[in-house]
Amino acid sequence: MKVFDPGLQPERTLLSWNRTALAFTVAGAVAARFVAQASIYLGIALLTLTVFTAIFVAYRARRRYRIFSETCELPGSTPSMLLVTALSIVIGIIAAWFWLASIIQRIG
């Protein structure tokens, strides 16, 4: 018989993914603010994308936690980490682009 004592690791992982989702939403809101100065529609689209991504990440983390708590086995891989990383890079590039454009516009 296998004794399983996960400690608090699964719960800490869930909380960390929830913090990641929250931080991602805040970063997306800040980036959307810069982008909205040039195009309100692009800013709203960016904010909507980050909010839905954060909801997806939080949902996946909660689902993995629930499955792990019931079966003591992890369900598949974690594409959420790749998704958050890729979208963070894209949002950072878009925000930097619009930020630099606004600085150039003020100078010129």
C-alpha cells in the first residue's frame, strides 16, 4: 500500500497560479492603458485577451488541484505556463511599441 502525503505543495501551487493569473491581468491592464492611447479598440482587445487568459489559467490550476486531490495523480501537461509566457512577451512587445511611439510623437 502506497502512503500519500502531499503536504501543502498542491495548495501552494494552486495559490501561485492564482497569483500569476492576477499579476497577468494587472500587467495586461497597464499595457492596455498605453495601447488605448493610440487605439481604444486595440486596448480593449488586449485587455479582454489578458482577462480571458487569466481566467483560463486560474480554471486550469483549480481543475488540476481538484484532480490531484482526488486521485493523487497529475492530469497531463501544463500548457498554461507556455501560454502565459508567450502572451506576456507579446503584450510586453505591443506595450513597448506603443510607448516608444508616444515618446517619438512627443519629441517630433
